[in-house]
Amino acid sequence: MKRIFGTQVAGRNAAGLLIMRLFFGLGLTLHGYQKLSSPGGAFGWADPGLHFEIPPVFQGLATLAEFGGGIAMMVGLLTPVAMLGILITMSVAIIKFHWAVRHAQYVPLRGGFDYEPAAHYFIFALGLLISGPGSFSLDALIFGRRSNDPAVVP
């Protein structure tokens, strides 16, 4: 397990990661909560009028990735697994929905749909997958390798 979780950054770098994890994790958790509290629930939140059919099992996995992955991001628990779920979910959201259905731009300069939030969640999850959650996390507490040098991240 220590190979998967690696050495966690410490000090100011870990504090910065914690602040970003809390902010991005809360946003993802709220997105997942919207799906959980929708009329169709975790397995039926997608509007059939979108012209983009999502099988119920994938709707459930997206809900789990956003709600559960957001909580995991905030506390820094099982970070590699949670970030992979978020990366897959945001990839599908951007490619299959924002681009294909809405023809969205990253940031539309003249109005219209955008995929900026999904792209930001994707990039932040990718960064956490690479760097780890830092020493202020449950991963560091449970799986235990820390570095005294904040710049060391093998």
C-alpha cells in the first residue's frame, strides 16, 4: 500500500493542498448531493430530454464519484481510487455531454454553455492523483510515510 500512497508532502505545501482539497471536495460533494436528492435519485437523475442516455448503473457511479469522491478528497482518504473515479466521471461529462450534446466551450465569450467547472475538477483530481493529498490527510495518517522535506514527492 505504501507504494500506491507514496510519501506525502508536509509543511506549508500540505496546508495548501488541504485548503484546495476542502474547496474542490465541497464543490464535488454538492454536485453529487444534487444527484442524490433529484427526483430520480442516484440512479435516475439524468433528464431524458438531454438526448444523451446514461444507463442507471453509470448514473449511480457518477453520483458515487462526485459525492463519495468529494468527501474522500476533503479528508484525503483513498485518494488514488477516489481521484480515478473523479477523472473518469469528469472525462465523460466533458466529452459525451458538454462537447457532444451542448457544443460547449471552455469559457464562452459571448454566452452559451461552458465546461470550465468540470475541467477544473478534472485537473485538480489529476494533480492530487500525482501529488497525493499531503500529510494533513487520512491517507498519511493510515498509510504513514511522510517527508520532512516538503519538496520530496516520489
